[in-house]
Amino acid sequence: MAAPDFDTLLADIRACRVCADAMPHEPRPVIQAHPDARIMLVGQAPGTRVHASGKPFTDPSGDRLRDWLQMDETTFYDPTKLAIIPMGFCFPGLDAKGGDLPPRRECAPLWQKRVREQLPNIGLTLLVGQYAQRFWLGSQAHKTLTETVRHAADYAPEFLPLPHPSWRNSAWLRKNPWFGEIILPMLRCRIKDLLP
């Protein structure tokens, strides 16, 4: 059972309207978290499908991510196992080419560390994409996402950086086969240690 102050924090996040005037739609913060969670996944921001569903990673990116994690939907959506804390809780809208805009800058400084402080059992934080890596790794992040992910072992055991599982990154995955050969086995091993 979640502690009352944690429930209050989640309620505050879900009621947040800090960016309301800057967005083309009504904010709908999406978060999954519980104080018992063992793994924290810091993603980018909800896309259009997640904005509609109100549930994280209900899109092709989620399918690829669950494959990387070798995690079924029941485990993935169990907040006592996996906390999903995006850098931006709300869908930020689309750019001129139809891609998602970056996460709103106001969100992470306001909420990321407050949520993390309420998750005492986290043994691993997955940093999915460059926004999460820059925020949590700071100056320890390499200049590019590729190099940060390539040096994932340097951030163990606390963090494990990953590329975004978007299908737009399929070319990156083909160009960097070491990700599937080295990083994914490392990721799966850590998950098995934490979620036996």
C-alpha cells in the first residue's frame, strides 16, 4: 500500500497544469509509480497514443521496449515492480514534420527528484533517451547518446542508459549491433537480479 504522502505526490502530479497555457491540448500527466518499485524507467514524454490511453508505452515503442526488457505486460504495468517516470509527464505536441516535440522543460526539474526521493527500493534506473541521460548523468554523460549507451557499464549499478525504442531508431540499431550483443544482455541480467 502506498504511503499517504506518496499518494499526495501522485495526485499533485496528475493535477499539474504548469504547462497548460503552452500546450495545444489539455494536459494529461502520465506516470506509473509505487514506493515498492525496484526499477525506475525514465523515458521521454507520452506520444499521441499514450496521451489518449493515459497509460505509459501503449504504442509500438512500448512493444519494442518490453522486448528489450524481456518483460511481459503484467510485470511491465505493475507499479510495485517498475516505476515509469517520463521526463515530461504530458504529451508535448507535434512538430512541423509530425514528430513529437521534446519534453517540456518545466516538468523534470519540478518532479523528477521529488518522485525519486519517494522510491526507496530502486536498484536500477533505466535512462531511455538523451533527455533522461542528460538530466540524471549530467557531466558524466558523453557528448552523444551513442557513446553514453556504449559506455553503459560505467554507470552501473545505479543507471543503465538506453536509446529510445522508437521505430524511428531502427537505423541506429542496425548501425550499432553491439547494443543487442552487449547492452541488452547486461540489461536483462540486471532485471533478473532485481525481479527474480
